[in-house]
Amino acid sequence: MNSETKISLAWGVGIVVLALGLSSARSAGHVDHDTVMRIVLGATGLMVAWFGNMMPKRFVPSALARKVRRVGGWSMAVSGLIYAAAFATLPIQTAVFVGGGAVLAGLALTLGYCQSLRTRARA
């Protein structure tokens, strides 16, 4: 198993352990439901930012593919940080809207950039 796979598994297991631990703390009355949601969803946003940051650093043979990964990496890193910040600071309903919108905007930006490169390459 390579190091990227180990890191990916560690993120996944870490978020599951965090969620289970917070769920137990909630059942014991130590934290409330909103705190559990904010922490788990904030950690998910940080995970999106981490993977977005790592995307352009991976080896890609094509110059166009490196450009796409760089734009995709930045857009996902920024949208993941906005997602995490939204759940840390905003009311839950607003955070769902703002955080989800940020991730969708990051994906749309990346797909739009891919389409523009494809159009330019055909011309």
C-alpha cells in the first residue's frame, strides 16, 4: 500500500473515529448536537482542503493535465476551507447552504476550466 492510500485511509478512519467519539460524548451529555455536527462537518471540509492541496503535487505526464490539477487543487482547497469555516462560524442551516455552495462552486470552476482547455486544444 502506497503512502497516498495510507493517508487517504487515515483521513477516513480519523473522521469516523471523531464522529463516533463525539456521538458517545453527546449520548453522555457532554456536548450538544450542533457541536457534533459542526466539528464533524468542519473536519470534512478540512479533508476536502487537504486533498485539494495535494492534487497538483501528484505526478502527471501531460502539461494540460498538470494545469487542470493545479486549478482543481486550488479550487477544492479554497472551497474546503470555506466549507470548514462555514460550519465553524455560521448557523447550521446557513452553513449547509454556504459550505455546499462553496464546494459546488469549486467543482464548477474546475469543470469549466477543463472545458475551456478542451475547447482551446481542439481549435
